[in-house]
Amino acid sequence: MKKKLTQEQINELLKIIKVRFEKNMSRHKDLKWEKIQAKLIANPEKLWSLHEMEDTEGEPDVVDYDKITDEYIFFDCSPESPKRRSFCYDYQAWNSRKANKPESNVIDKASEMGIELLTEEQYRQLQELGKFDQKTSSWVQTPASIRELGGAIFCDRRYNKVFMYHNGADSYYAARGFRGSLRV
């Protein structure tokens, strides 16, 4: 799999991300675009992952800065779950399906993209920045204790409140995708 962008793709991606950054300053107060852009240019593999997030309509945006690791944190900020849906939770769940297997699973897909699945805590942090998943839902990282019992968790926003639910890890729905995070 090619994980390198052309200069034209890089320029277009940076333009898109910059416009989104400037349009949503409430998500990243006190952060400067020039520093973020310099970090992105210095990390072409992260640009590729960001491109994958954008290509699947995740609308990635900077939501935090980790002073300890000197990393900017991007989340998928699309109003509804990105266009990477109808996946069961992980390979084990996908492999256990006898019929009607989905194309893939969220854990492998996130790994292929070079991103991490949001945790429940990160999902709640995202929801403090706006209203997301009011019609869709998103798988989130599932604790091993739940996964070992065959379950997985997902979140959404309904009735102006963020909910966490459970489902069998092998389930998949057209309205359930996943949101990722990327540290640069």
C-alpha cells in the first residue's frame, strides 16, 4: 500500500486543514497554525494518515496539544460518523461471523490508516467541542474485560446527551462507524 502523498496532495490537504482550523478556532484556542503546519510537513507519514481521515470524510481538526510530548492531537470532527461504516469491532469478531461478513473491522481499518480509535474519554472530550453523531454512532476503544466477553462499546449523542452503549463485537450497522485520533 502506497503511504506517500504527492506534493500536490500535500498542498491541497494543508489548505483544507488550515481552512477548517481557522473556521473552528474554539476547538484549539491559543494554538498557532504555522507551528502545526511545520510539524505536519516534518512528518510525512502523519500527513498520509491525515489524508486518509480526510478522504473518508472524517474532517480531521486539531483538538488539543500535549505539552509533555510536544504533539498536536487531531480527531475526526465530522458532524456524523465518518464514511467508514458497516464494520464489526475487530478481526476476532469479523472472523467469527459465519455469514454476511462486513468488508473489514474498525481495529484493522484504523491501524491501516495509521490512526487510533477514540477512547470513551476522548469521545466525550470531542462532544464538548460541538454536537457530533446525532444520527449515527461511533465504535470506541473497548476495555479488554468487555471484549473478552464478546462485547464492544460505541457512543453517540441523543437528546442533547452523550451515551455509551454495548453491542456484540461482531455486529455492524450502516449508521455506525468509528472516529480516530492522530498525534503529530
